Amino acid sequence: MASGIFTVLDDIAALMDDVSVASKIATQKTAGILGDDLAVNAEKASGFLSSREIPVLMAITKGSFINKLIIIPIALLLNAFLPVLITLILVMGGFYLAYEGVEKIIAYLFHPKKIEHSVLQQETEEDALLAEKAKIKSAVFTDFILSIEIVIIALSTVLDQSLTIQILTLSVVGIVATLGVYGIVALIVRMDDLGFKLIKKSKDHGVLSTIGHFLVKALPVVIKLLAFVGTVALILVAGGIFTHQITYFHGLLNGIPSILKDALIGFLAGLLCFPLVWLGQKLLAKFRSKEEIS
């Protein structure tokens, strides 16, 4: 009886060792996309009142966990029965990311006032609440696309392992990705509050006060930098998806660095999507107006 228990414990220990090694490899493979995920979501989680930052971040984190609970089992099933659909889903997600990145660039260039105003600077409290919900929804949807890429890359590192190791590895990567990314995002968006507390505690004198003033002044710069990096990340991730998933792009533009290749392909894909989305929005608005009249 005792020997049987020890055998089971040995099997569990061996399984955990395999999962630990596989998770480490998978996390290293997804490090780049996790960095992009951080940049994109830090920018999306900013721009709220101090009292709303943590509730909003918790809502986005919850959505991220739900995303991975949906994606992981579907990815495993598709990999087993319809692997071609994984590529199709990735490409569709790539077009969405490319569009969002290009849309931000066009909005910045041609509608700068829209970019400068926070979503909380609305005429009424109801407008601010609606804007907050819209930004959370956008952040969760973007996280969904990026989570697909993270899960697929992680899955590709354990294709030769048993189903149990695949499930456990994807679960570990999903948890680490969510808690790691949004934990760092939380630290970023609360920089100014920490700075004010340090200033107050030090009575605006000494080293703590200097650090506090630095954190307060640094936050707007960090947010602007993350907005820029997040936009670039969207385009690069999209271009990387097309480069790796579409055979035609494998040998295209081999004379230039891969990062420039990804950026160019992602940007062109976003430009292609922009007029189509704009036309679709116009047609949808026209259809809705006719419905209201009738």
C-alpha cells in the first residue's frame, strides 16, 4: 500500500518536472508577444480616474482569464481535429490587430483632439461610464486576440508531449501571462499615487520626496511611451502573424530585417482593412437610422 502511494507521488513529481520544463520553454517562446501584450494593455488600462483604475484593471484581468479559459480548450480541440482552423483564426486576428494599430495612427494624425481627451472627460457621468465600458470591452477583445497568439505559440512547443502535459503547460502559461502582464500594468498606472504618498510621507523633503516627484512626473511620459509602443506592437504582432502563417510571405522581402518586414506587412494590412471597416460602419449606421425611422 505504502509503495503504491510513493509510486503515485513519484509519477506526480515526474509529471510536474516535465510541466515545469515545458512551461519554461513555452514562456521563453512567448516572451516577445507578452511584451507586446504588456505595452498594448498598459496603454488601454490608462486614462481613468484614480478611483477607477483598479476596478477597471480588475475587470480587464477577469476578462483576460475568461479569454484563456475559452481559448485553451478550443485550441487543443482544433489542434487535434482541425489544425487548419488555427491558422485561419490567427490570420483573422492579425487583420484586427493591424487595423487597430493603423486606426490609432490615423486618429493621431487627423484627429489629434480626440486623442488628447481622456475617456473620462465626458459631459455627463453616464457618458463617462459608457466610455469606460467601451474601453474595457476594447481592451478585453484585444487581449483575446493576443491570447490566441500566446496560446498557439505555447502549444507549438509541446506538440510532441502527452495531452496532460499540454493542458497543464497551457494552463501555467495562461496564468503567468495574465497575472504577470496585468500585475505590471497595475504598478504602472498607480505610479502617480505611490509618488503622492511618498511626497506626503516625507513632507516634501528628502530622498523620498524626490522619488515621489519623479514618479508623478514620469507617469504621463510612460503612458505616452506605452501608447506609442503599444501601437507599434499591434502592427508588429499582426505582421509577424502574416509572416509566419502565410506561406507567400515567408520568402518575401528577405533583403530587409525581419522586424521591418513585419512592420511593413502589418501596416499595409491595416491600411487595407481601414476603408473596409469605415465603409462597414457607415452602412451599419445608415441601416440603423432607417430602422429607427421605420
